Amino acid sequence: MRIPCPFCGERDSSEFLTNGSAPPPRPDAGAPFAAWHDYLHLRDNPAGTHAELWQHIHGCRQWLRVTRNTRNHAVLGAEACRP
């Protein structure tokens, strides 16, 4: 998979580290079992176009917002997270 870094140009995905989507909020200690089950085991698994956070760790070290299709891993674009 190739990612178009806006600072370094197109690079292989092995140069990047993905942070994925943000995790859900952690339940309180006294929360019911169902809340803990959902927190520990249920995650969104979008099929199709999805935006993710990636860091170019072996390049410019910038954080990017990468839009890709999770069905075929096609990268649709990338933009800098900073203004």
C-alpha cells in the first residue's frame, strides 16, 4: 500500500504507523457487565471509505489524515493534520 505524504511524496506504508480511530470512553469501575463487555470486545469495523490517523515515522514525522477504502486498502488521499 502506498500513502501520498503531502510533505515527502508517495511512500510505502511500512514508513508509517497507524493510530486508527479513537477508542471508546472507558466505563466507570461500577459500570454493569454489559458496558464492560462492549468496551472490551466491540469495535467499529467500517467497510468502505474510512478516515484514519497515520504518522510518517520514517520520514517527516508528521501526522496525516489518510482516507482509504477498508475493503480493498486503496488509499484515496492524505492530508496534514496541522494547518
